[in-house]
Amino acid sequence: MDAKDILGLPKIPFSVAQEKKPRPQKDSQRKPDGISREVYALTGGLAPLMPSIDVSHLKRKSQPDNEKITWRWLPFTSSARTDNLQLCHWVRIVNDVPPTGDYSFAKYNKSVDIVKYTEAEYEKCLTDPMWTKEETDQLFDLCDRFDLRFVVIADRFPSPRTVEELKDRYYSVSREIFLARDASSADVAGNPLVKEPYNVLQEIERKRALSMVLSQTKQQERKDAEVLAEAKRITESHMIEKGAEEAELHVMSTVGAENTERPIIDVESVPPSSNNQLPTAAVALPTANTDGTSTPASLRMLRVFLRTHVLDQMVQAASSSSGLRTVKRVEQTLQDLGVNVKPKILTKAVCAAHLELRKEILTLLNIQKQLQNKEAEASSLRDNSYTDIPSTPKRVHHGVDQDRLFIPDSLSFGGERIGKRDQKRKAPGRFSEALPSPPQSKRPRKLKASDE
């Protein structure tokens, strides 16, 4: 029995099952550029309530209320044309006042200033057996007409002349005119036509080489690349060999100079225990041999290098035999002396003086280290001298225990023996190391009556 039976309601089964309605899919919107992910997640892409750009920052068109603007189809002329051609275009009219002046695009009409010559100048200094006066006049007229576009000029020239020949004739005539009119002027001496004359042979060779390069096949390009790579490898190997030879000669000359000034000491033949007894000259000798101020061979082969890189490599080479602590002590000494760790003006003299100062600081640190070793050795010899004298008791160093008093075990006060607990508290620890007593034999166990 259910609620429907109690209420007397008919039992009608559900004919259509309730189906879940699918939720409408939200349109995925792409985050626009210029908005961070957090802001877009908070706003959901909605426009902000307040404008993000101040309206005062926007550009406003200043247009008075009483200004009237119209457009008209008006004729115009250009100063760039010599035939006085009249054309028409739309013009912006403000308050029925048409604009005046030249055409706005006439300023872009640029032309080349072509040198003009007279009959007397041509007869005096411009005659050439390969050129007639009519051909020269035609050349200069075409240069003035086509603004020195020599490819177009060669196409329009009546006689068959190459572009190089036309250039050579024009530039040579212009150069002779400048020199004939005023050869002593500074403006003429600085003119490119006078300062750098046109070389027709070089231009022909340049175009020939360019045409050869452009007409090469892929196979020829690969072959040329292999030849250039092999030539580069050979050149580098020669430079490496030359640098190695120069380095060997430098080392030999340095060693010879040091041998004449200082005695030769074979470090390998000296036992390790006597290394502290070597003289100072022997310690400074390897530094002088290895830390030269000359440029390394690996950099001389480059021919062009930065002196900063050279100084870094030479400092590393000078500090290679020293540890990291020694290098830091050298830099600390430089700072204490008020000297920069790396010079600011890296000239050859400054770099040499900087390296020499580093060598002297290294020598000073080595001498200080040897002095400390000598002082330690002397103090150890003084301590060992007490043991060599028979009447002198041996001194035992046990810290604070050597100042304590010795109290024997048999000493008693008032006829009472000191207990073991008091003995541990009062007696020093170093005298408690007494010889152990011999083990006592156990008493024989009494036999019982049952055992008998």
C-alpha cells in the first residue's frame, strides 16, 4: 500500500520517461590580445563599465562651426612640366576660397645637374680621337633627358656603344671641365668626380666576374666551396705552425736570459722534505718563465683580437699554477692597494704593468708562505730541544690537568682513609691510571656432609 491507495487515486504508470534535457553548450570565445588571463576570467570578455582610455587623450579634429568645406573639380598646372599641360582634379575648398600656388607633387621632381661645356672648352681640353663632338653632344643631351640612366642611354644612343664606354666618356669630360674651370678650389678637389675618377677597366672586370658567379652551376659552387675550405685549412695550419715556432723561440730566449742571471735548480732532483729550503729565486723562476707579457700563440694566429680577451687569457695562464684561494688573495691585495682588478684602459703598457704587478704579488705570497713554514719549523725544533737534555724532565701537555696537585691514595686526614667516592671527586683523573691488582684466587668451597 502506498500513498495513492490511501488517497484513492488511480495508479497510472508514467508513459513517457522523464529525459534530462541537454544543457546548451557555451560558445567558446578566444581571449582577445592585450588582455591578461586573470582579467578576462573575471570580466568574461564583457566591456568595462568605465572607459579604459581617457577621452582627452584622443585626437580631436579642430573644425570651427563657421567653416564650410566643399570639393570642386578644378584645373591645375605643374612646374615640373615644360609644355604647360593643364589637367583637372578634385580640390578641397574652404569657405569658397580656392587654393593657390604650385602643384603639391611638383616638389618631388628632382633632376641631375649636368655639366655644360662651350665650344672653346671642347676644343681646348675635351677632344678625343675615339669620340666626335656630335657624339659627345648627343651623349650629354641623353644624360640630361634620362637623368644618367646609362642603360636607357645606351639603348637610345645612335651609334653602338657599351654602357662602360658611355660612362667613361661622360665622367672624363665632366672631370676635365671641373679642373679646367677652377683647379685650385677646395670644392673642386672634394668633388667625387675629381677625387675618385671612373675606372673603366675595373668596371669591366667586375661585371665579368659577376657574370661568371651568376652563371655557375650547383656542382661548380660546391667545388669552389671545397677549394675555399681547403685553402682556409692550409692557411690556419701554417699560422699555427708559425705561432708555435715563435712561442718556442720566445721560451728559449727567456730561458737563456734567466740561465745567465740565476742558477739552475732542478726541482725534480730535490726531495720533497727540502722544498721549504729552496731559495726565493728558485720559487720565482717558474713564474717568470711561464708568465710572459707576450701575446699567446693561439691569439697571434687570429691577427685581429681584443686586448681584453688577451689580458684574461694571460691572467688565467699566470694563475693556472695557483689555487683558487691564492687568486682571491691576489685580487684582495690589488683592492687593498687601490688597483682595479681589471684595468679600464687596456693599452699594451698598462697590460704589461698589470701582469708584472700580479707576478710580484704572487712572489710576495710565496715568500710569506715560506716564512710561515720556517717559523713553524723553528718552533718545532725549540720544543724538541727539551727532550735532548737528560736532567730535564719531560713535559707532558694535558691541558688543565697539569696544574692540579698529586694526592696519593695512602694519605689520610685524622687517621681516616679517604673513601672511594671522595677519591674520585678530589683526585685528578690522570693519576687514576694505576696498575691493576693481580687477580686473587677464590677460596675453596666447603664440602657439605652430603658431598662427602
